[in-house]
Amino acid sequence: MVMVFRFKLIPFVATLLVVALGVQLGNWQSRRAEQKTALQDKLSQGAHATPLVLDGAPLAADTVAWRRVTVSGVFVRDWPVYLDNRPYQGRAGFYLLMPFKIAGSTMHVLVARGWLPRDPQVRDKLPAYATPDGVVTLQGVARHNAGHVMELGAAAPLAPKAIVQNADPLQLARDSGLTMQPFVVEQGAPAQPAGDDAQLVRDWPAPSLGVEKHQGYAFQWYALSAMAVIFFVVNGFRRGKTK
């Protein structure tokens, strides 16, 4: 028996559309995996590199992101900002952000000082904590931001002691009038030599990269494209056999 392939236009066009969609989405997921892999390498390099000393010179966020840094200066005590909806080990709480004036300059950097628990009875009651006086030295990791959570509506201008969903250095610079670096420093240990309140928790969450997830999605989209071609070819021969 001679096998004959029977071509039909509509199934062919549908197959082309499915293949094009699958390849495009597979390529997008592959690019995302490559970006996450590059970020993973950057994290590894930053963790092993010598800490970068912040001296007040303006820096681009991309040049310092995920690097260990050290900086000396004083906290701007009257401009704390609290990031809401930051749970830790099942407990509700805040991230405490505070501008830090870099010694010998007019430049500031926004420091994520740590996590504080929320009062379960009074939602807007702020927990007590200590802030070092005078010049201290901090060490931490630079990040583009302190993380974002879903926020409905337009964000209100920042104010001292504000409880907000999200905040970034440039927004704080605009609302406070302070000159700010465009990145955040996640403080990794108590300030030296003064130290600070042990109530501040600095168990910062590691960035979720999900390289394997993107690779898995890419494989699924490519597999869908391949299955569409196989289905079209097999059914074409079946139609030819029937004919």
C-alpha cells in the first residue's frame, strides 16, 4: 500500500500558528533563563568580591547591585519609613528603611535596617528600636530596591514615619529633598562601633531566581511546537490512507 500525504490548508495554517507561538514563547522563556543565570553568576561574584566602599560619589544602581558594600556616616533619624506587609516566619511585620548620610559628603543611601514585628492588636503601632548616634560603619548588600508588593492605586508621597507598601530611593529623594544614591543597602550586621537594637531581624530573603522553572517552561513550549508538527504530518497521512 502506497502512503499518500493529503495536504489541507486550514490544518496547515493552524499548525503554523501553534508552532510560531510555541517557538516565540519558548525563546522568551529561554532568554529569561539566561538572564537569571547571569544574575546568579553576578550574585556569586558579588558575594566573593571585596566590599565596595561607598564614599559619596554618585553610582549607577546596575554597577553595584548585589555587591557587598561598606559605608560610614550617620543615620537621618527623623526620616524612618516602614514597609508594610513584610511577614517573617509567619509573623506580620515591617521592613525599616532609613536614609544614611555618607561621611564627608552630602550624599545619602537608603538603608534597609531590618525587620520589625507588628503589634497584632494595634495595626499602626510602631515597635521600639534603637538608632545609633554619631558616625558608624555599616556593611551590607546593595540592591536595586527593597522589594515590591502589590499596591492598589497611586502611591502617596512619602513622609517621615510613614507606613507604606513600597518605597524606592528616588521617590524618597523627591519627597524628602535629600540627595540619594539610586539603590538600597540591606544591612547585614549591627552598626559599628555603636551597635543597635537586637530586635531588628536581618535574615533577608534570598532572591528567587527560578532558572529551572524558566527552562522547564521553554521545554514545554518547544515540545508543543514539535507535537503540532507531528500531529499535522500523521493526520495528513491518515487522510491520504482513507482517501
